[in-house]
Amino acid sequence: MSDEFVVVFAIYPRVTQLDFTGPHEVLWRLPGARCILASSAGGDVEADGGIVFTNVRRIADVERCDLICVPGGFGTIEAMEDPELLTHLRRLASGARYVTSVCTGSLVLGAAGLLKGKRATCHWTAIEHLRPLGAIPVSQRVVIDGNIITGAGVAAGIDFALAVAAILEGEEVAKQIQLQIEYDPSPPFNCGSIETASAEMVALLRGRGAALSEQRRVVAERVGKKL
């Protein structure tokens, strides 16, 4: 990239902050990158853990971007049926070089009609809800299908952003950023995915999230019928 590269993170109330602050930490370091936070109403946006982001731009006021990224969170249920957000996601995506998401943000991309026939990933508790939205669910940490790039749940956003950095600036620059942020995962427990966690733990968390998953399913099927 030699010219300014505009990255828009399209956020909403009860977004998961790490879904976009992780990628933000990587992407702002790219040469010429300018990162913008935007939402339907603009102003203050409270994340699902209580952190408040201020002076967020109104997405209607963002003229264009080179990459748009939708993070996930508990607020995706409402975001999937937010006409203002979906309208401007489609508008910005039409001129963007890359259309991306992290975690359940892919459900919002799908609700905007941007994943039809595309391979995509999502948080493991919600990946099945991509199908009613026309997407092809893929259980991988980062999935690339043309200019559609999706990352799995929460912490996978850093892997996603490093993959984007390598596409934009080459592997060497991506490696430099990885070292700058000292991204060298060595988790204390080997249970960060459904492949490594015990079946009992997976079942426990599925049970805890069953009501939320059902809400997402209902909304995904309702939205999918309109696409």
C-alpha cells in the first residue's frame, strides 16, 4: 500500500471489544492505514463488557473504505436487523477491496446479503447460523474466499488481522507487526477450541449459551428468508 488505506470497523451496542481492538492493533500499524470506528447512531458505543468507545462516527457519514470489518458480540442479534447498519454495510462493501468480519460479525455480513455462496467462519457456538444467510460455514480460524475474509471467535481476530496484513503488505511486514505486538501465544490451558477442550466443557458452554444461540437462529432464519 502506498496511498491511504481506510479501514472501517462497523460496531454497535454490546459489541465484543476484543473482536476489533485486536485487529485494530495490527491494522493501524500498516503503512498508510487509517482506522475508523463507525456505528449507526455514532457517538458513544458501549461494548458487551462495559467499555465505552466515544466519538464514534456515524456510518452514514463514512464516504468510502478499502476494508470494512464487522466484529461480533452479544449485540449481533439486534445488529442483524438494523436497517441503517445493513444499508451502509452494503454501500461501503460495494466499493471496498476487502469485506471482513471477526466472530459473530459474519452473521451481520450475512444479514446484509454479503456472504451468499461464500465460505465463511464464525464463533464456534454460532457457525451453524451462517447457513440460513446463504454462506458456507467453515470451521477454521481464518477463512479467505475471494475478497471476503472472516475470522473465528474473539482472540482469532489477531490471526485474522495478521493474515490481512500479509495479503496487503507481504509476509515480512506481517511478521514484523507480529513481533512488535509480541504475539507469541502460549496459553496456560490447551482448551481454546472445541477440538482441544473436553467434550464435557463444550457441552457445558453450549448449554449456557443455548438461549442466545436460539435467538440467533431465529433471527438468522428470519433475515435469511428476506435475502
